[in-house]
Amino acid sequence: MNRIVFIRHGETDMAGRFCGRSDPVLNPAGVSQVNCLAEQAAMLGIERIYSSDLRRASQTAMAVAQRIGVGAGYLTALREIHFGIWEGLNWQEIEEQFPDEAERWLREFPLHTAPGGESYAEFTARIDAVIAPFLETTAATTTAIVTHRGVMRYALTRFFSISEQEAWEKTAPYCATVVAAVRTRNCEVLS
């Protein structure tokens, strides 16, 4: 059985803000979270690690990789969706500065894109393309994918048939870890 361990990066100083392509480093709380994560990950049998190349994810992946003694590969395709001119803002600031766009985004998401951002269709196509090869591997391996909440939520609902609500809950904490099994013709979330 092929297993994928999805891991969300640690906390940054942009917590609570739209942080897609922004590239902050982990804050002290995030570093502490990642140190705990690395110890827990050592028990999961991870044989290889792939990560978003953004610093919050790559720092998380590096800590896990060093703890378990494997290398990590960095893929731009595992980046979070780009929120355009909303990057770095919280929702209240967006509603104040862009009231019409904010209301339209709420009403029409995923069809409406944040101004200057990546469309949801572009985002999902990118994630489909990067995750599909991991699902096609027939070897019994355990691969960690260190990425962002939006990437994890989409991948879990798209490929592992869990509900939006369950994906939202499972990916909420920084350093959230979700273990998924890939079997012939079906995929399931193990934890």
C-alpha cells in the first residue's frame, strides 16, 4: 500500500491573513510546532519528502527531513493559491478596502478570483497535476507532502473523497498531519 502523509507548514507572523504566495518564515511558535512535528513524523515511516518551495513549508520539510534522515524535494506546484492584491490582508481589511470584490468573491467563489490572483481553476489544475503521480505509484512507499492548507483541503476532497467540512477541520491546525492510503482504484484517509 502506498501512503501519503500530508503535512501543513508551521505558523508564521501572517497567521489570520491571506498568505498564498507571500513568503514569510516560521515564527517562534511555528518553529516549536515543527520541532514537535518532526518527532511525531519520525514514527510514520516516511521514505521521501516533497514540499512547496515557499519558506514556511520548506522550513517545515527540512526539519522533518533532518529528523528522519531523508532528503526533501521542493516543488513550486505545491504552493498555496495566489490571492493577488489581497495578500497580507485579513478578511476585515479586505471587506473595508474592497467591499464589492469581497462580496462578489463570497457569492461566486470558486468562480470569482481575488483581484490579481490565481483562479481556482488554475489552482486545482496545478494541484491535480502535481498530486496525480503520487497516486499512480504502485510501490509500497510512504511519501510526505509538506504544503499549505488550501492545497491539502483540495487534495483531500478531490482524491480522498472526504467532505469539505472534514477537510476544513483536519487541516485547521498548523502542522496538521493527515495520513492517506492509496490502493488500487481507491484512496482513503487513514487519520
